[in-house]
Amino acid sequence: MLTLLDALDKLFGNMKIKAWIEVLRLIYIEIKSNGYTYFSRILERREYTGYKGSLKRIIVRLEKAGFIKCLRENKDIRIVPTQLFYKLVEDPPQYISSNGLKIFLAGHDTAIKAGYYYYRNTNTRLNWLVSAGEYWTGKKFRVGKDLILLKKFANEIFIDSGAQQFRGKFRRMEYPYDASEYINFALKVNAQWISTLDIPLDILATRGISVNHALEKTVELGVNVIDFAERRGILDRLVPVLQGYDNANQWLECLDMYKEHGITPQKFHYWGIGSLCITRNIKLIRNVVKTLRNVLGNDVKLHVFGINLKVLRKIFPYINSYDTSTWVYWAKIDGAVLIWDSNKKRFVHLKSRRNYQYKTLDLMYLNLAYGILKMHNDLLCGLNNR
């Protein structure tokens, strides 16, 4: 039997989601009176903003995905919704809800200042991911002025283990801090969510660590963090992180290892997916995310760390949150402003007319306000209106 996940995958694929949601909504409005509608009625509605050819393609895809049945009547097409259609529009799973998909902006120092200016100008609080490794001095964690500022405007703070620091700051294949130091730092920051320490295979596999050893070490670190968090009475804030490298079964194996220690989806309702930020293998990313969603079920929340924004539009129906620091690197490394084009669903790279170099803080603010946040909101606008 075709599942809702399978149907959504067949329906949306690589297509732009807004037009599909628009047609689904119009069909739902039309069928309320007698249980079916016609192609001509959808086309004639003022709310439909596309072309006749586009509507035909959408209707064909809807039928192939199992959401509707089409019956030819004279020169028109009768559209009859299936049970799968009603399940989608009347009883959607939690993970498909736009209210359940959050973006956590990642960055420190100047990036946090940009976030504060956005809050000051819009009165909108932001979800923020803090990489613990950035604040490790070599002997202890420091709570800098930027973190004090963050507390003033953050909606939810998500503490990440700092695994990305293995790309440079951490020379050895182990964390320089232990579970107690890590948890105490998270508490000082007032974090609502705390990921477990993990071994980033996308970074360390190329330096000789084996997949099996990394999975075992990830679970060992996770158990230590969870044990200490339980003693501090903050177990409900923990987000166990699943690791893998080049096959979805590796992430499942990591999950099985957690279960051997009593760390299960029934006990923890928020899980993180690691080692998907460097790979450009789109097929692998989709397979990992969809596999974990099917195994963990709809009641568990999934967070993907550092996901490539090009892949995001293909996996967001299956996740609940993601984080990105892309907007920071655009400003710091490229000195660039990227504005989101809602019409063509892409970022537009803007350059200074006279090669004038603007301040990094100014570039970050523009990337935040007119780039990454507009992309996130535009990505979800169809679901917001369903």
C-alpha cells in the first residue's frame, strides 16, 4: 500500500512546492459540496495563478502519486480525491507541518550581533545554534559578551557539541572537554536543547577513523552526556545524535547501539542527524533522512545539522528543524550579499558597484534578513496556507 511519505516523494520530487500546495488547496475547496470537481473549475478560479499547461502537469502528478483519480467526461476531466488526499489535508503528520519546521541560525561573535540588530529592528526572536567548541579556550569554556547578548533575543538556544572544530581547532580525534564541562556550559547559556557529543565521520573518516569505531565512540560519548544530564535534572533537553558515513544503514546501526543502552525514541523525542553537511551526495542525504523518519515514526522530531540549502527543499517535509551558518560564510569569506528571489526560488548574488568593501556585520545582517530568513519563510509559505 502506498504510504503518505511515498506519495509525497512522488508528488513533489524536485518540483517547486508552492504551486502544488495551491492546487491541492483549490481541489479541497471545490470538493466540499459534492465530493469531486472538474479541471475546468480549478482553472477558472481566481485563486489559481498558473497556466493551463502547468495545471495539467500537476494534475497528472497528483494522480500518479495516488492523491486523486481522473475520469474523462466529454472535453473535461472529473477529479475525484482518494483517501490519501483526505489524509494529507485533514490529518497531516506532525513533520509535514510548517509550525513544526524550525530554522536555527548558527554563528558566534559578529553573527550574534547581526541577529541582535535583526531582533531590535523587527522585534522578532530567533532560534540560534551555538557550537560549543567555539567557546573552548583550551582549559575551560568561556561565556563571552556575544552569548550574553544572545540571551536577550534568542527564542530557543540549541547547543551543538562543536564537532565542526575537528576540521581545525581540535587536532586530536577526541574532544578536549568532557560531558560534565559540556553540560555545565550549556546550562550557563540557558540552552533549551543540547545535542550529545558525537564523532563527525564526514570529517574524521578521511583521517583514518573507522566507521564502526566512530559509531561506538559516538554512543559512548552520548551515554556519558545523558548520564550527567540526568543527574542535573535536564534529561528532557537532550538530543541524541546519530552518525554514519556513506550508507543509511550506518545511521540505523548507531540507533541500535543507543537502544542497547536504553536510549530509545520512546524515551527521547528529539534526535539529531550528523555527518550530512559536507557530503554533496543528494541521494544519500535523502535516503538517510527518509529512512530515519520511517524507522523513528512521526512522533519523534528530527534535526539535521548543517544541511546544504540546495538539498533542504527536497527533505524538509521529513524533518522538524535544521541549522545553517551559510549566511555567515557568505559575508566573512566571500564578502557577499545573497538576496532570496521568491519568484525564481534562488539566491541572487549582489556585488558592490565600485568594489567597495562593506563591513562584515552589515553583510551578515542583509544575508540574515533578506536572504536566509526569506528563503525559509518562502519555502514554507505553501504549507502555511494549506
